Amino acid sequence: MKVARFVLKIVGWSLALAAAICCVVAYWDKLSDGLSGLKDKAAERRAHCHCPSEFDDYADWDE
């Protein structure tokens, strides 16, 4: 009986993993659009940040 439970657990986990993989494959285009949108928003935030560069301190050395 213990062997049957172990086999059923393995089958259950395998089916759950297969279902998760199918969901990722089915919605891949929506997932990639969402991730690229997050990437673009992060780039915009970095572009709007007017933080001084660490090299601005040494700008007068060349003059």
C-alpha cells in the first residue's frame, strides 16, 4: 500500500508540473509582454532619476 501511495504522489506531482508548464506555454506571449512592460517602466524610472553621477566629482580635473 505504501508503494501505491508513493507512485500516486509521483504521478500527481508530475501532472501538476505538466499543467504548470502548459500554462506557461499557453500564456507565453502575455507573460513576455508583461515582463517587457515592467522592464520599460524600470528604465523610465532610472531615466527620470536626476541622481548625480559618481564621476561628477572629478569633472574639474581635466580643466
